[in-house]
Amino acid sequence: MKQLIRQFLPVELIACGVPLSDKRLMTSFAMQRSGQHLIIEWVCRGLPAGVLHFNHCRFIKGGRRLFLKPIMGRRIVYSGDTVEDSGAQGTANLCKDFPVPAPEYFLYSVEDMDPLQRSYRRLIRKYSPEVILILRDPANWLASSIRHGRKEESELREHMETYKKQLSIATGQHRHTFPRVIVFNYNEFIINEAYRRDMAGKFDQFDLDKADVALARTPDFGGGSSFSGLSKSQTNDRWRKYENDTFFRSLLADRELLELSKAFFGEIGELSILEELTRRK
């Protein structure tokens, strides 16, 4: 009952007293271990006029409203060549020492959550933010998740369902809810300079040279990034370590997952194991 009531509470973006009508708003959705922090930093460094990034947000109840805010109170300010990271300071300290004037862009990043959830859909209708969706192919995403400690089958299967919903958005199945969505293919992003140049063109006045500074370092969010240089073998071949693992293969044996993945990622080698498994079902 409490969860049902929460779905109908008014939704708000945390703003620490800053008029959001004066800001350009963005929300990003990704599954953990999808390279999202690298891409978020790349976007934030390339945008003009500075960005305030609220990291790892969830809806948190405050009075009779739900606020989308970072669960650890972590916010990062990008201003020119300067990056100021508050660290995990807790939500109680989120609005203390808030940057004044605040940057022009506010970005709220969300991990492991269904963008089609009622509360998020209401928030998007209310604020009309630019929506960024970051996806990594399922074989490497799952391999990286297992490698970094996610081994509970129930949790992984639940995340697989969320991942499929994000893929369905990426393939255009929910244009009425997401009329403006910028979708990043992590597999291409890390190895293809032309792809990054094309993605830069989707943002106004984007500075690609400043953005590419992010590629020279490994973000330390969430235990580190799966990005390490631009080596395809270190990023797009993670699945090979688990290709004969029964647990890994059982999770990937999903026909809907294969169809959605091929629709978005195309014919890439990383999907070969997924195609083999679905043929067996």
C-alpha cells in the first residue's frame, strides 16, 4: 500500500532553492557497469556554461512529495576546466555550500531503474528534461556485473528486465513518453572517434576537445569504470571470460533480449553467445 501511495505523490527535482525554470535540465538512465560515468563526465565536460551533476539519484520522500535526489548526496560541478566533487556527503548536506551562481545545466543520473516507472514518467512530463540513455551490450554488461560482485540470480534477472525496458526505449518503442532521447551505445563510444563526434553533434555548442579529456582518466564512481584506455579487448570482450559459465549462459538465454539487442547494437560479435543460446530454447 505504501508503494502504491508513493506512486501518486507529487514529484519534484531537488534544486536547493534554485529556480529550475532558469536551468537546462537533463536526466540520464543506465544500468550499473554500463560505462555510464565515463559518458556522463564526457557530456558534462563538453557542454558550455557548466554542469551540476547529481549522481545516483532515487526518489526520496520529503513530506508529501517525492524528490529525485542523490542517495549519497554526491554532486559534481563542472565549470570550465574545473571539476569539484562533493563526495558521498549524505543528503542532509546536499544543499550546504551550494555553488552560487549555479551552473546553467542540471543533470540527474539514475542507475538500475526503469524509466517507464510511473514516477519517472510523471517527472519527465512535468519538467521535459533532455533524456540521455546509456547502453552496453548485454553480454559484456552482465559479465562486468558478475565480475564486480553481482552474483545473486534473482537480482540479476530483475536487472535484466529493467535493461530490456531501456533497450525498448532505445529502439523507439516509447516515443510518446520519450520524444527527445539521446541514446549512447557504449560499445561504439569507447572505440569509435567518428561515433563520439556524431554524438557531440546532438548537444548545443558542444566542445569535443574538452569532452575528450574524460577519456584520459578512469572515473572512480561506483568502484571504478569498466573503461580503460580505448582497448576493445579490455572492454568489449569481457564476456569471453564467462562464455562457458552455466549461470552466465542461463541468464542470457532470452529471445526478447536477443531481438532488442540486435535491433539496437546490430550484428556485433558480442551477441554471438546470446544468439546461440536463444536458438537452443
